[in-house]
Amino acid sequence: MERYLNFVERYARAIVFVLVAITAYFTYTLGALMSDTNPYLLKDTHPARKTIIDLQREFTGTYDSVMVALSNPESVFNTASLNAQFELSQAIRRLMLANDEDRVELQRIVGLHSGDPDAQGLLVQILAEGFSQNDYAAAKALRDHGIARHWDSHDLQFLSFLAERLNPIQEMASMADLENISLSADGELWIHKTLHALDMDPIKVEAQIMGNEQMVGGVVSADKKVAMVVAELGTKQDDAQAQLRAYHQVREIIAKYQAAHPEFTDEVFIAGMPIFIAAQQEIIDHDLAMLFPIVFLLVTSLLVFFFRKPLGVVLPLFNILFCTIWTLGLMALLRVPMDLLTSVLPVFLFTICCADAIHVMAEYYEQLNSGKSFREANRETQRLMVTPVVLTTVTTIATFLISTTNNIVSIRNFGVFMSIGLTAALIISLLLIPAWISIWGKDAVPRKVQLKESLISHYLVVFCAWLIRWRKPVLLVTLPLLAMMTVFTFKVDIEDSGIAYFKKDSPVRMSDEFINRAGVAGTSPGWIAFDTKTPRGALTTETVQFLERLDQFIKAQPNVSYTYSVATYIKRMNLVLNDMNPAFLRVPQAVEQVTVVDDDGNPETFDVDGNSLIEQHIMMFENGGGTDLQNVLNADYSKAVTLFTMTSSVAGDYQAMLDKLDAWLVINKPANLHVTHAGTPYIWTGVLQEITQGQVLSFSLALLAVTLMMMFWLKSVRLGILGMLTLLTTSVTVYGSMYLLDIELNIGTTLVTFLVVGVVDYAVHLLSRIKMLVHKGIEIDEAILAAMQGVGRSTVVNVVIFSMGFVALLFSAYKPVIDLGVLVILALSSSGFMTILLVTLISPWFFASIVPQPAVQEGEQPGGETVPG
């Protein structure tokens, strides 16, 4: 310890200089801090995400979509509405999401390989006439070139993103894009796009569209009042920036069209996953701009209120500013983006990381008030505070590190960088504060100070004395309440409500809810893939009939608005080729009876193999110029996909649907079909499963780790168990309150677990102080009251500071973050209260084995910590 103190005093100026220099460097790196609003939360190798990525290699129609809904109170079958659909479809098809920022980044990356002529040639080719959709092939070639030469992984990711940004539209769906199947005037099969020009006859368009069940409920509602233009983006799921640009460009296209065509008066709604991602980006921008200033003002105000001295305010502020900049700068350096969870990291860092500095400064002022000089007060503070501050910080770090066992990327990143921030705060507080005081502190003549008992200490001791007097009655009331809260803990909803987390007047929520109740395809798509393992195996009557039954089953489920598969196309072909006889709106049977008229005019009936009919239908569709089958069949027809869209964004609804679907498949699926689920419902139920499993595992590991640390630190198994009980009672109080307040356990609120278990300062400092007093021969109840005089007071003050700091989260624009703020304030308050309550009520049973030791020799001082009250 003395070596440490001498080192800090000797190199104080150098320490301050190095800390400031490191902070300046990380401040510079902040310019490279990225954001990522990818809502999928899981790595692309996770089964829930990998399935859809695999499907995208073989099927079109399996990408995230921008959905534009046109609403007309009379009918969308009018000239103005039809023209708008046609022109908006054409304009969106020409979308290109690369911009000047991408050009600069592309030049930077290729510039790193100036000696590579192939890369330079591809760069020239791409930038010859500015970005265009035609540069897609060259961009892919450059990406493949970089992969072959093992370029930096982040650079390769950008090149992969760039290729898709140049030509993002994978598929379009609307009256102007979907292929209709009908017979021409001369009886030929006609595969055509119904809305193929401006100023078409609305009556004819309506007749063709509404007569096709593939269209109704998909791109047009049955009541004819809503039409859809859907653009599937081939951009990578992790490329949130491209999704954001797509939203802005589509919105701009619509605004320009409306300004240029005043006759078009339809109400327009924009929704879909890219829009959801864009809205999340706006939330991140809002929270980063709003929450940090608020928490800064709150913490500064509290420091001024409790310390009332310049150093007591400035040094803790420097400490948390430095650690926040270090953490965010390191995120930028490692290219870890800010997402919905890590966007609240500055609030957590600014609030929790101030604890070390507050403890150190509080003890420093206590030493000054006892009559010591600045120098000796500084040295004595470090003697007393280094060990408890290190150990409590290490405990908190351990709980956040344990959160990295979770498979949800956002939670893992939050845990890692929260741990880094806490480590930085510890290092800075144990170096910056003593070094600063060594440089600018002045020795003073020792003085005697008449210390006054603070009001906090007075009322806390009175409260604890009352608890001791009525210990048994209070326990008889407390234990049933804790048991009730434990029951409530197991009733907390583990849920994600998606779009409902946005404000009710949010444009993205209003658009999403409108589309989902409008009678068109819903905003949450899912896919079921079937692999026969045999070329053309998906074209058998057994398979196609099964897919038709599956379509009917899915359509009958709650929250499902639309579905289609290869069976949908076969049914339409069968209907058209049989002169639109409604009896043939079905898939062929295994054996079909076909009647033809011979040359003499006599009817002739014969049997035809159903498999051959299906093959014939598919061949005729393709020969007629149809291409949409790529949405439902792969190249060799060994695999088929069924699409369904849901009108809910609630993960529980997804799970209910998938549970029913799995049960139905067990009974009805042909044995030769291998099933794969993909899409939004599957991804979000996967996220919920990870939250559930991660909560149990992380909480158990964290509780075990913290308990063992407390046993080691307190050198007592009993006291370690007592400390663990304070954590358990806090946990059931928080989770029970979640049930009572109807707060879901979701991707945001799950963070409260690590805070509940990690913040053990209150219990550890209080128990260690009581243990020290009992060792000195003081009776346990007197020791409790004496401990509350000092450490209990610091507990109350820290609860206030921590809790008030997290008030900033209540100003977020995202409900899970607001709920997290409520829970964190509740958790910290509960932790302090339950620690004081439980320790006061049941300590006698746990301290019974503590044997008094000889009195402390003169010159020795026990450890402890206080903060001003």
C-alpha cells in the first residue's frame, strides 16, 4: 500500500498527463462510433437467423420488405390510385442506396491496397460514372477479390453491404408487379402483369385483379379500399444503414409524387421491417442526444448537493467523464456499433461508475474533517478505500461479464463494455483523485472539528432501533410479503411486443397497425420450407395437396392475414386451363379424368396422372414467361416454400402460432418432407427463448459468483449467505413488482438482472462494518446501530444518487428503456432498503458464531467507508 501511495505522489503530474492523453485519444476515436439498429439481436449463425439466410440463396420473396399501403375510402380502382401504384412501383424499383459516404469509404479501402491492380481497376469501373445499379456485378467482384486476398473483415463487410446497396431491390409485389394468369382472347395461356401502363381502365383492372385469389388479401384488400406496393430489399439484415436509407428514399419518392399529382388524394402508409429498423435508429439518435445531458445534470446536481465543495464535484465528474469516453472510444476503435441497448450505456456508466469516486471523495472529506492535513487525509483515504472499492467493483464487473453467456449480441456487448467501463472507472478513481490532490492539495494545520450527526444517520438509527425492538412482529409481516412477491416473480411475462413499444402517435406504429388491420398481407412474414431431397420432388400430388391443406390451416389461425405456396399457383393454373370452372379451383388429384372432344365431335374421357398435370402446369407457366415461381420453388424443384404473414408483432402470438403449426405438421406432414421454419415469427421466438434461458443461467451464475466472493471477502460462510439473502430478497421484490406493474421481461428490461445481483456494495460494506464491531466485543444489536451511523448513511446517500441518475432513462422514446429506468430505480432502492431491513432483522442468527477478538492496537485502523449525509 505504501509503495502505491509513494508512486502516486512521486508521479502525480505524469499520471494526470497520461490519463488526460488517453482520454484525448479516445475522444478522437469517437468520430468512428457506429450505430446498428438491426432488430434481430442474434448472430447470423444462430439457427433462428441462419434458416432465412439459407432460404435467400435459393428463393426470391424471402427478404425484408418496405410496404407502402394506399388507402382510398371509396376504392383503389380509380385512375389516380392505379397510376400512383404503377409509377411508385417503377420509381421504387430504381432505388439505389449507395451514397457519397460509401464512395469515400470505398476509396479508402481500395487505397489501402494501392499495389493491387485488379482492385484499382474494379474501383475505376465502379466509380467511372458515379454509382448506379449496373455497378452491382463489379462491386461483388471486388468483394470476392478482397475475400480471396484476406482483406480486413470489417472492410469486407462494407464491400458486401455496398454490392447490395447498389442494386437493393430483390423483388416487387403490387398490381403492377405480380404476374396474373389468364387466357387470352384466342384461348392461349397469358402470363402478364395486370397494371402495366398509365391510365388503364379501372373496371378492367378490377375485374382481373379481384378475380385472382393470389392478389386478394395480398396486394389488395377484399373491400377494394387498400392496395399495396411491396419492395423486397436484398440488403443484408445487419446493414441497418441501408434499411434507414431505403425508408428515407421511399418517403421522399412518395412525397414528390404527391406534390406532382394533386389529383392523387389516397392516404399513404409506410411500414415493414426496414421501417421498423429506421424508427429504431431515430430512437437511438434521440436517446444519445437526450439522455446523456439529463444524467449529467442530475449527477452534477446531486454531487453539488451532497459535497458542496469544488473538488467533491469536479473529481467525480472527471472520473465518470473519462471512463465514459474511454468505453465509447474503445467501442469505436473495435468497431462495435451502438444499438438499442448500448445506446443507454452512457447513462449506466455515468451513474454506476461514479460510485468509486464518490466513496473515495467522501472518505477524503471525512479524514479532513477529523483534523488531518490534505496530504495525510489523501494517504489515509487510499489506505482505507482501495481494498473495499476494488473488491466491490470486481464483484459488479463479474456479474456483467457473466451476462456474456447470453447468445443475444446486444446483451453480450452491453455486459462486456459495462465491465470495461467499471474497470476504467476503478483505475481512474484510484489514480486521478489522489494524484490531483497531491498536485493541487495544500497542507493545512491540523484542526479539531466538532462533527454533527447528520439527519440521515439520526433517522436511520431510529428506524433500525424500532426494527430491533419489534423484530419478531416485523419478520412475521415481512416473510409472507416476500413469499407473495416470490410467487409473483414466476408470473412475470417474458414477452416482446415489437411495434407496441413505440409511442401511439409514432408514424411507424400507426402505419404498421393500419396495414395489419386493412385486410392485406401483414407486416410480419414467416416461411416454412420443405425439402424432398429429390429433384422435382416438390411437384408430386402428395406434396402439393399437402401444401394446399397447410395453406388452409394457416389461414384459419388467429393473426394470420395471407399465405401462398406452389399450391396457389397450381390451383390458379388448373382453374384457368379449365375455362374458369370454379370446380377446378384446386390442385389435381393423384388420377384425374380428362374429357376431350375428338375430330368427329365425340367426347372422350381418359385418366391422366396427377403428377403429370402438375408438371405440365409448371412448364406452361414458365413457357408463358412466368418468373414468380422462384418465390415458392427452388431451381430443381426439390424444395418448396410456403409464405404466411401475421398481423401481430407480439412474440407470444408468434409462439402460439408456431406451436399449433408444429402440432399440425406432426400429424399431417408426409414422411419424406424435411421442415425448416424461418422469418420474423421464428426469429423473435428464438430471441424470447434466449432471454428465458439466459436469464436463468446468468442469474444463477452471477448469484453463485457474488456469494462466493462475499464469503471470501467476509471470511465467513454464514455472512456470505446473509449477503446472498439480501440479493435474493431484492430480486423477488423487483420481479414481483414487475408483475404488479405489468412490465414485461424483454430485451430491454432483462438488463436489470445484472444490476440487482451486481450492486452488492450496500451489503458488503454494512456486514463488514458490523463484523468489525462485533470482533471488538460490541453486542450485535449495538453493532448494527453503530454501523448504521456510518455505513448505513452512505447506503442511503448512494441509493439516492444512483436512483436519481437513472431517472434519465424515463426520458427515452422507447418503452423498454423507460421500463428499464423504472426497474433500475426500483432495484437500487429495493437493494438499499432490503439490505438495511434484512441485516437488522436477522443478523443475530448469522453473527452468533463471530468470536470477539482482542482490541485493535494503537495506530491500527479498521477499513470502512462513508459518504457525507
